[in-house]
Amino acid sequence: MPVFWPVGHVEHVMGTVVSFDLRIADESQRPAMRAAITSAVSWLHRVDGVFSTYRADSQISRLGRGEVRLADCDPDVAEVLELCATVGRETGGFFSSTYAGRLDPTGLVKGWAIQRASELLHAAGSSNHCVNGGGDMQVVGEPQPGDAWQVGIAHPLHRNELASVVSIRDGAVATSGTAERGAHVLDPFTGRPAETLASVTVVGSELTRVDAYATAALAMGDAAASWLESCPGYEAFAIRADGFGWWTTGYPRVATVPES
């Protein structure tokens, strides 16, 4: 029976840990896949340099302070801000490229950057891989012939426990929640922290929107259930702050929380 061999790498970038898990059918592919990972890592560091809100000299920080014009920035800045505006409309305003009155598109940038890194790997010949940025993943193909990637969803209220496991091929999974950073997502309409939901996991085809939708859904609270149910191609699983959960009808999961 054929097997795939792993090619891996872990990189600290964009304020998180990004892991690359590539699977190859032939050892002769290893040098090319190593080179592809190097290119993808370079891309992520370039994104960090342009979009980091923690660096005063980044283009996004300088743009937010009015020191440069959008036309003076890397073309990726205009692309990301346009995507933010589009997702803002799609979510009824619950996604925003500002945070506490400051330009901050990071709710979309990480997913967009990881998706693009996956696309770079695929263009270089990688047909089976997972790129994981702090728990948000873009996966392509299979980890072994005939198997789906298994993505564990951490329980936001019980450390070291899984709340769900998602089986997925050729898609993306992202979770937004309070476990690591507390109630850090704001309701853009009230300016107050979103606290109804402890976490929301969204599954779809491309991480750019999956990640942004998870952030918007956390801000929406329980209203996100019907909104996500109406989004073709997206499924979701949420855990409320009281420990109960809900999921959309097509969520590809095994869930271990009581249904609300």
C-alpha cells in the first residue's frame, strides 16, 4: 500500500507559530518541497513586515497614522483593505478593518497570508499539505492515501480538552475565541467585548474568508448561527460561554459538548 512521507517546518512569524506539514510520495521530491517551504516562509515574513500593527515602521501602521497614502503602499495593502471592506458588507458590518478606532486589518491578514502560502506550495508541486497558523489551517489533499486531515478543535473552557474533530480535504478551518487572549474581539456596533460565545469554528474552502467569518461570528454572538447557516459553502461550530454549543447542519464533525 502506498504511503506519504512527511516534510515539515515550524516558523515563528506574524506573532504566532506557523507549521508546515507536507506529504510526498517520493523521496526525490524532498529538495523541491524544502525550497517551496523556504519561499512560503519568506512570503509570510514579508507580510509581517508590511502589515504588523506592532511595528511602528510597517506600511499599515504608517498608513493608519496618515504618514503615507494607500497608493504609496505595497499593492497587497490595497488588496487586503478591499477584501476587508467586502467581508464587512458580507457580515453586515460585524467584521471591520479597524479596532478601537485604529486601522487594523489583522482579523483578515493572517488567514489571507496562510492561504497564499498554501497556494505557493501547491504551485511548486505540493499536492498534499497542511499550513497551520496558530490553529487556523489551510489543507490540500490528504495526509495519507485515502485519509482526510483530522483537525482538533480545542475546548475554550476546558484546557487540554478537544471539543470537536473536523475531517477535511482541500479546505480551511479557523477558530476565533476567548481561550488564549480573553474577550479580545469587539462588537463593532457597541464597542464592547463580545462575550456571548467562547469560541466559533468555521469550515470552508479558503482560509481568507473562513478566518474573517470566524471573527465576525464571535462578534455576532448567537445571531451567527442563522447567518452562517445561510452562507453557502460554510459550516460552523460554536461553544457558548455557558458551555453549551450549536453547529450548522452540515458541520463535518464529532462534537463533545451539549447542544444549546
